Amino acid sequence: MNGPGADRERAVEALWALRPRSRFLKISLLLLGLFMIAAWFLGDFHPADAFSAHRLRNLDRFLEEVRPYPLQGRAWDWGIAARWAGAILTDRGAEAALATLAIAVLAIVLAAGFSFGLSLLAARNFATAEPFLSGGRAPSRLVRSGWRLAVAVTRLLLIFLRALPEYVWAFLLLSMLGPSAWPAVLALALHNAGILGRLNAETIENSPPANLAALRALGSKRSQIALIGLAPQILPRYLLYFFYRWETCVREATILGMLGVVSLGYWIADARTRGQSDTFLFLILLGALIVLLGDLLSALARRLVRQAS
């Protein structure tokens, strides 16, 4: 077979023969396949059990119970459904949704402020005796050791803050502070401060040093370097991280309500406990809508930041 098509096919085959081969990749894929097989057998999964007659009856019952209560056992009516949804929103849904958003906003603002100070102490190029100063008298070994210790302790603190999930932080704070919105706010703030602090420290360490060294050579203090030199350089990247973590706070604020914090998750757990499957599903969908809107706003804000930078 000759012609342009045959030449193209031979060229593709030649490129395929010249493709890079990685033994590491092959071994990794093989191990991944083995892990999946082992997880299947060790987990004692039975696909047929998911579609047993008992489970199918439970599914039918659930689908009937999640219909709006006024419409159970009768034909669908959009007017009745709208009045039912409006009653839930008026009674608790709108207030819980606003509380969820308020928790997420306050938490990420606190996390951003707390993490900025920690990130300065965690950045190895800034947390030194003489940051961005190439000449002059070298500091003593004791001073250098003190700054290294400060960096190490700060980095360990950031690891600790992000190592505990928000749910665990909220459980601990709820035991200390009692039921209110503050355990959720502080739990989200502490966890995200650990994440933002680490990301911002890496951003500071990768910042171009020329302008910062010029400020230091002119006699600028450490605080002036941070506010005048570093902040404008890292702000675009920091805002990207800020809005990305805010998305997570919106999601987690919904979940933390199940611990007793009066947000959307609280009423979701309450409806589940009362067996009100229709209200339960409606509030879950309302929470999903809030998360979707939060993601859209965050994506828009991050795109604007990228364009501005």
C-alpha cells in the first residue's frame, strides 16, 4: 500500500518505535495494578451484594421518601414543590447557608493573616540574621543557630497545624469552647494557616532577590523589606492560594456543621436524625449549590489575579 496515507502510517509507527521507555513507569503501573487487586480481595468486596433485592427495595423506598413531603403519593406539582422549598429556606435554609459562608470567610481571613507571619519565619532566605545582605560582618554562630532553630520550630508548627484535619480541630475546640460557630471558624483557620504558611514560605524562598537585596543595602529594616519588597512580589501568588483554600473552607464549613455547629451541616444532620429524607436531600443540594458558587467565585478571582500579575 502506497500513497500519503501509507507514509503517514509508517511515520507514526516509526515515532512509536522511538518513544521513550521507562522501566520505573512500567514497574509503577505493575505495582499499582497489584495494589488494586490486593485491595479488592482484602476488602472483601462483593459486587452482587450492591444490587441485591434487599438493597433495591431500600433504593425504591429512599427515592419515594426524598420526594417533597406534600407530594409523596401524588403526582408532581412544581407549585407545591416551590412552596415546600421556600418554606425550608425561610425556616432554616437561608440562615444556615449564610452562616456557612460567614464561617468560611472569617476562617480564611484569619488563616491568611496568621499564616503570613509564620511564612516569614519559615522562609530560610528571610529568617536569617542578615536577610539579603551579601557583605558586612558575618553574624556569630550563636545568632545563626538561633535563626535556624526559629525556622525549624516554625516549620514544625506549620506541619502540625495542617497535619490535624479540620474535623479533628473542630472536635477539640468544641470540647473546650462549647457549641458555637467559633470552633468551626478556628478549626478551619488553624488548618489552613498551616497550608498557606507553607505555600507562602516556598513562594518567599523562590522570590527574585535583586530588589530585596537593594532594599537591604539601602539600610531597610526587616519589617520594611517584608512590607515594601516581599509583599508586592508574592501577593499575586498568595491570592491564588488564598482563594483556592477558601473553596475548601466553604466545603468544610458545611461538613463541620454535623459536629453541632449551627451551619448547613447541622440542619442536614438534624433532618437525617428525624428521618426527614426530603429535607435532608434538599439541604444537601443547597450545600452543593453553595460550594458550586464558591468554586465559581474563587475561579473568577484567581483568573483576575493571574491577569493582573
